[in-house]
Amino acid sequence: MSESIDKGRRQLLTAATTLTGAVGVAFAAVPFLSSWKPSARAKALGAPVEIDISKLEPGAMLKIEWRGKPVWVVRRTPEMIDRLTAAEPFLADPASERSRQPEYATNPSRAVNPEYLVVLGVCTHLGCAPMSRFEPGDAALTTASPGDWPGGFYCPCHGSKFDLAGRVFRGVPAPTNLEVPPYTFADSGHVIIGQDQGSVA
């Protein structure tokens, strides 16, 4: 006994099966492909970051993360700014000629506004995290004679020392000053890290 084959019905079932399979593949591919996209956090790490510095007290430091690295914003007191000159005889690169910073931060304070220091908190020796040691006269951190430490940053890993402008002292393992990232003031109370000075309209 022979059965007749309904070719129209077979084509309809084949088309429906193919369409259902294609829709299933599309639904499975969407989360898979979206996992390849960078996350919002990863995008933010590369984008400029705005910091509110309006409540930063004189002599205090604010720490944030930008591009996976720590950035320090220090609000220097007039006394801290005065101590920058006292440190210069002991520095390896006082004019920041061999160090990384934007052109507008190539000055003794290494800053757009001398009151605010903005640096990457990464030692230029092996990438350790220096500690803030702002108080002058620390006997453990003397540079030439007892009690002459002008204040700054100290890396306990290998003994590198930096002044209150992130400039490296002579005779330590770190080869260059702390890096100054590109930054600009959006207004008197906000700093944008990752955007060059003068690029804010």
C-alpha cells in the first residue's frame, strides 16, 4: 500500500522548523555577544572622571580611581606650598624635565592651581603605592640632615621619597617624579581627571 506525499505540507514544516531554530539561535546569541561588550564600569575607567573637591580641607588628600590607577588630589596649605622651595636642593628632577606631566603642570608646584596637587598614586620605581607623610621633620625620612624632611610621599616597599609636588628625591630607587595625569578645573569646586586644561567650554 502506497502513501501519497504532501509536498506542500513538508515544505511548510521545514520552513517552520528552520524559522524556529533561527529564532532560538538569535535569542541564545544576544547574551553571548553582549558579554563581549565592555561593562559600564570598564567604560567609566577610561572616561574622564569628575571629582567634587569643594569639601576637601586644606592639608587633606582625596583618593579616586581613574583607568584602574589611584589618583590623589591634595589641597596644599600655604605652608605646604612654601616647603616646595626648601625641598629643591635634595631633588633629582626639580624642574620635572624627565618626568611625565602635561605642559601646564611643568612648574615648581606641578599644578594648574598651586593649591591643588593632582598626581597618580603610583611609585615610578615598581608601581607600588606610596604613603602620605605630609608632616615635616620626620626623623625616619630625613633627606640630608636630621629633621629636614619637608613632607611629601614615602614608598615603604623600596624607600623612594617624593616631595609635596610629587618630585622624587635623589638617591632613591624611583627614577622620575610621580606622574601628573591630564586634568582641568570644571569650576572652583570640581576637577575633571582625564581631560586637558582648557578643553572645557
